[in-house]
Amino acid sequence: MSTAIASYNMIAVSRAGEDAINTQGDIDTTILADKSSIADLEPRREDNSEELRGGKEEADTIYDNGATSKMSLTFNKARPQDYALVCGFGLGAVSTAAAGTSGYLHTITPIAGDLDKSRSNPSMSCAMQYGQEVFKRLFFSMAVNSLKAEFKKDAWPTLTAELVGTGKHADNVAKETVTDAANATSLTLASQVQGSTAAERLDAVHSIVADIDGVNTQVTVNAVSDADPAVVTIEAPGTATDDVAYTVIYVPAESDGWMSFPARVLETPMRVANLAITVGGSWNGSQFVGGRTLGCEVSSLTWSLENSIAAEFCMGTDYRYAARLMREGRSQTISLNQELRNFILQQYLSDNATFGVDITLSGMDYEAGYPYLFRAIFPLVGILSAPISVDGKRLAEAGDLKVLEHDTYGSVIVQVRNQVANYVNAE
């Protein structure tokens, strides 16, 4: 039986991405996101309130200008899979190498320039099931517009991402018009109805409305056959034998591959207790050297990325959805909150110094000597401010760090180690 309980929601994505904009990618991975995570459309509607309406004070028409799409993703127990997926599409360039006999090390860096003429960053297709079989929707071309990775003392690491898309989509729900007599007690549809039981098929018929003398009359549905095409048993909405139009909204028997959600990637979540933060060293291309490793004095660290991706509607394309997803400017920040135990951060601020930051979060071994891993290396960071405050009964300082672009090593290098072979079309 269908239900609107949010914990029944499911989200699956094309982990390897799309070959071109508005071209469906293979839905290959179901993700374990928080139940608040939702994909939706943003309609671009407008009324005619600014036009002459011949004596009408209020608007009387709404224009359909298509839609864009959006998705909020929250991982309250972030796993390597989640970091690889969000960072891979958020930064754009992924290279993969073997790590042990069953694992892989994914190195993720910011893409240089645009991916192609229609996309600055790689895009993924996303499928969402709303509730328990209420309906499913496929979203084409979703791009990671922003991400935030948070690490708080004695907690799970969390990861949030905001995705923006072109608005192109497909539903597993059909709208069909059937012509039959007003006193009909059954209707034959064009397709078989989804569901292996009588109750499931009855749930799959969302609505039948009969147009009787200009009045939309709701029709009661009593049963749906498992035949192809399906026969729907109804209570006659009228007594006349004249034909009327029945509008039927229902879920046809699922046929497209995206409607069958794949398995999840099973990984153990990591704890922030295993997070190592090194500040003040430098990255030499193969390892992070020098610096000071922070410990219990740190209460939280947050890395934020903004891509400022705009969904653009172009000439000579379909008005119903955008034709380009272009990045208007990448920027990154790090927020570090810690006890004020020394003058190091304040001296960096006073000197307007730049330095490197390395954050490494490890988990359990998937095989001996190869733990699950998320690592973010920032070769060049500066301080915008470091305000001093009192946190409870202790002095504290909050480092507002700006991620800068290093001449040789770029702005960030993300490493994820797990047992998934590829992300973002990486070989």
C-alpha cells in the first residue's frame, strides 16, 4: 500500500555521470541520504498581471516557461562513497588507481575551465521515489552547486550538497483520456497497471475524472485487473449512454530501467575522532610536510565549496528545460573553531601569511592495511579573520580561512579510498 512516510523515499544516481547535457546516465547507485533530502522541480511560471486584460483587475492567465530542478542532499553519517560522489561532481576531475586487491584511490581536483560547451562541471542523472510507491521521477543533468563538509567533536562527519539541474525530467505516472459511456462500469486503459497484487494496482490508479456536461466528476475505482491492457472496474458516474471523456492518472507497469532502483554501496561510516588536522605545512605533490597537528583543542572544522552554477535557457532549444549549466566562479572557505591556547593563528593573521592545511579522516580497513579514507589537502590558505571569544569558560578563536589557488597544485586535492571502481567517468 502506498504511504507518504518520508523514510520510504529513495534516491539513486548515475555515479559515472552523463555523456552530454540532458542525456540520461545509467542509474547505477542508490544512496543512503538523510530523509530530509528531496529532489524537486522549480517551475518558471508567470501570470499576465502586467498586460491589458479588457476590464479585469486581476490576472486571468498563467504562462508556462518550463522549469529547472534542484536537490538537497544531506548525509548525517558521511561515508567515503558520499564524499567521492559529491566531491567528484562538485570539483569535476577524477583519476582512479588501485588501492590493495579490492580497493581504489580516487584523486579529485577542480576541473580546469568548462567540461564542454554546455556544462562547466560533470552532470549526473538522479531518480527519486517519493514515499512508498507514490510516484517516481527521473531528473536529467543535475550538477553540484555547493557542498559543505562538517566535522564536529565527538560526532559523525556530515556532508551536505545543493544540486541544480536543467529541469528535464520523466515520471512513472501517465495521464490518459478514455472515451466511454457516462454509465460505464469499466474502462480499458492503454497499458498494464503497475502492481503485483490487487491492492497495489488499486493504489497505482491515482485518479479518474469524468467530464459530464462540463462538470469534472470524480469516479470511484473498485478494482484493477492484471491484464495488459488493464481493465479498471468503476462505479458509473452517470446514467446516460452518451460518451464522455474520462481522464485517468495512473502508474503503468514499469518498463524503463531507471524505475528499478539499484543496490546501495555498503560502507561503514567514520567518526570525527579519527580526524587528523595539520595546519601550517605544505604539499610537495606527493605528501604533506611540516605543520602542526591539532587535537582536542579543535571543536569543529567546516569546508565549504561554492560553484555558482547557472541553469541557462538558450535560443533554438526546448523551452521546457535549460540547455546549459555553467559555473560562474568557484570559491572555497574553511572555518576552524578551537580553544585559544597559543598565538599561532593570530600571528598568521598579523603577518597576512599563507600556509597549507591537511585534513584526513580514516575509517575501518576494507582489507589489511587499507582503511576507508577521506582526505582534503589545501596547498594554499590565508586568514580573513580570527575573532577571539569565550566558549563556556574557555577562550576560543574562530579561524575564517580562505582557500587560495596554488600556482602548481591548485586549490584542493581530495582523496577518497573505498571499493567502488569509478566516479564521474573515471577509468
